[in-house]
Amino acid sequence: MLARHDLLWLSEGGWREAVWTVPDEAAPALLRWREAGWPVVVRRADADLAPGQVSVGIPLPPRAEDGRKLRVGGRVGLDGVCRHAPPLPLAQLTGMPQHWQGALAALSQQAQAQGLAIRVYGSAALQAITGQAYLRAGSDIDLLLQPGGVAELDAALALLRTHAQALPLDGEIVFPGGRAVAWKELAAARDGALASRVLVKEMTRVALVRIDELLASLEEQACLN
């Protein structure tokens, strides 16, 4: 099952049949993307998405002249996807600024030691995948974690809090069913009452969900596994 931030490589037929919403100034960049064979990124489903289609995006790098980011949105039939993968593993994140590298290596090593699978999406991942200049001063590192239980969730939050002192860490924790919560919002909520609610992003909607409901889904998943 596809999830937000997944990477999709399109076949030639997929590129031909994809429906894109492209600003005129972004059209050349879309063609270069296709020619380079880079993946598109799964995004939240459009409200009028047809069966058998997936909503995708191509977040282009900031323009050199003004730093503005152009986003290309589209949709493609699943039969036009020749390969798909989850977001980039943290251990494969290359080409990062020198002042991040030591701290990123430490985060990756500690996550592996704790059995936490951390993936990367957003500007840092796209820079590593394409070699284009996405990162600017003030850029974040968007991380994605999918814990297998409440204990693993709390270990992940503790690890992120520790390394956020040296790195601009952002990103999401993904609960069963693909429900994603910003890890900083979740960490703040975990410090308060369990009855508090957090903003949850799913493939088809955004909603406020109780923390205890999310934790219960983790416990249920842990029991099933």
C-alpha cells in the first residue's frame, strides 16, 4: 500500500499518461526530471482522485535568483508505476552540509543500536537523491519513523529530542493506518494529558485525533505482531 512521502518511479507510459498541474516556468524542470529518471513523491490524495490513480508531486529546488520553491502536482495511474520505495533511509543520506555530518552519523548509529528505522523525506532527501541544491540556511531535516509500540515510540521521541539540540530535526511519527503526526507536536502532547489531541495527516484527510486513540492503535499493532 502506498503512503505519503513514498517514492515512485514512473514508466514511459506513466509519464505520458500522467496529468500535471505545471506553472509555465516549471515546465522545463519537469522535463529534466523525467529525463533524469528521478522519482516522484506520493502526496495526500486529491478529493476528486479517480480509482486506480495516485496523487504525486515534484518539489523542485529553490530558485537561485529568489529562493522561491515551485511545486509541481499531478496524478498518475498505478499501472504507470514501475517501481516504488519508502522514503530514503537515514543511513543513505549523502551530500549533506559538513557541519551536519558528524551529528547525523551519531543519530544514525544510535537509531540502529536501538532498532529504530529512521527515514528522510523533504529537501534533504531530494538533495541526496537528485544532487540538486535544495538546502538553504534554515532548512530542516524531515525524518519519518514508524514505531512498533509505545515503548519504541517513547524511545524514538527521546532520541529525536536529544539530537534536535544539534540538528534542525523536523518530520513525522507514523501510526498504524498511515496516520502521521509531527514529532514535535507529539512530544509536547506526551508531556501533557493523554486526553489531548494532535493534528493527524492521512492519505485522504487531516483531522484532530486523541493521543490515547493513537497509543491504543500502537498497542493493538504490537499485540498482532
